[in-house]
Amino acid sequence: MADYSNARINVSLFQQRAEDRKSEKSPHATGYMEIAVEDLNEFFSLAMALEPVENWKNEKVIKLRTAAWHKVTKDGRKFDSVSVSPDRAAEFKPDTETITHSTEVVESVPKDLSRAL
């Protein structure tokens, strides 16, 4: 059985001002997703060890927990700070090796994993 990890992905979404949106199809918010380099291997190894569940389309998926906080930048811009992490209640695949914290950097991503990103 794999161990739970504290590795997570952080996302910042900034609301777009109406005058900055070029059309109705323009996004309402944009931002960046960040994952610490030392967490890459641990986070994706843990995600791959989770037991897939079916989503609303009956597709097999790995469900990750998200949490959001409404924040304001120092210059007054509103944004949402989002954290993505494995759910502590998630089930792991049988016979999964224990995952420990690693600072090893992943230099390449397998083709089947890169399509999921």
C-alpha cells in the first residue's frame, strides 16, 4: 500500500477584467499551475498508484482533491489560489509499493502519461 504524500500542485487564477476579454469566448480567469521540482516524482508516482474511479461520463479517472481560497494581491487584484492534491480517502491499487519523499528530478515523462497532462 502506498503512503499519503504532502506533494501538491498549486494554481493561481486571476479574474480577467471585462475590457481585457477580447470576446465572449475569452477566459474569465487565467493563471499558472506550479509544482515544486522536488515534488514532481512523488506527486505523479502517488497519482499513478491510486485506484481509478468512474467519473460522470463512466470514464476511468484518478480523482484529485481541489481546494480554493479567494485572495487579493498587494496591488488589489482579486485571484483564486487553488491547491490540487491526492484525496486522503482515496484507495490505492493492490500491491502498490510504498512511496517516500524524493528529491529526484523526473527528466522525461512516459508517452502515456504525457498525453494525460
